[in-house]
Amino acid sequence: MANLPPSHYPDIGHLGEDLVAQWLQSTGWIILHRRFSSPYGEIDIIAQHHGATEKEQVSREAGEFLIPNSPLPTLHSMLAFVEVKTRSSGSWDAGGRSAITPQKQAKISRTAGIFLAQYPEKADYSCRFDVAIVYCQRIPKNQTAVIATQEALATSSAAEYKFKLQEYIPAAFDSSIDNG
């Protein structure tokens, strides 16, 4: 059997990012960008989360009922610059954790600075650098049942692969642009 061209195989990194983006959205985050590039590198996902509005905070403290969808601006918005590491079993780099070297962190930080320069309206938001660890496993064609393993935050299947968001690490590393 001849080897298939690389374009035939799925990009498991992108599929892992898809899973993390879907999970973030399901937990209230808004995806602003995917694969944001700069001369320094790329950020896999840039997401925004709105905190409570001032009215919501005062109402909660007073125990009042809150009218949903109030037009007041949201305070305490957060930006997350998310690095996604998708790995199969037996990966050499601790499931992707050791791939977040100080050099990689610096590249992500510089790229985040470029993002904030391009979107100055978000420059006052609190920022953090998150890491998502996704486990990828090829599903044999003759497998009829999925065997339960360690609990995952989210799962998906695509192109004969099963993906599990095993760990999401908020504020995984510090940066000079961290203003929160």
C-alpha cells in the first residue's frame, strides 16, 4: 500500500484547538481569534470573558433580582491567550507541558502585545496566558465501543481520532503584559 499524501491526514493540532474553542464557548468565553499570527509566532486561541457588571455586583450584594441582558457595560473583562498542546500517548514532552519553554512563552507574550496594539479597546482588559492539554487517540476501525478512561473536561471525535481535553491551566505562566 502506497503512503498517502500529507494532505490526506487530519491536522490533529487544529482538531485539538477546535475542541478547546468549543469548550471555552460552552463555559461562557467568546472566541475573538484563532491562530493569530505575528512575526514572533502564533497564538492558538484568543478568547474574551465578561465579568459581572457593576449593576450585577451591587444587586448580588443586596440580594436583589437582576434583569437579564441589561445594557450596562461589562466590567472586569478578561482576555485569555491560549496555547493548545495536542498529543498522542507516549509523547516525549510530558503531554505538551514541557513544550511551553521560556522561549515559547516570550513569543506568545510578544504576539499578545501585537494583538493588544491592533485592538487598543481591549488594552485595559485583564490578560492571562492559559495552556490546554488535549490527548489524541486513533480509534481502530473495528472498535465498536469506547473504553472509559480518565475523566476529560470535553471530548470530540473526528477523522478516526478521539480527542479529550485533559487539562486546562488558567494563568499557566506570567508575562510583562499581564495587567490584571
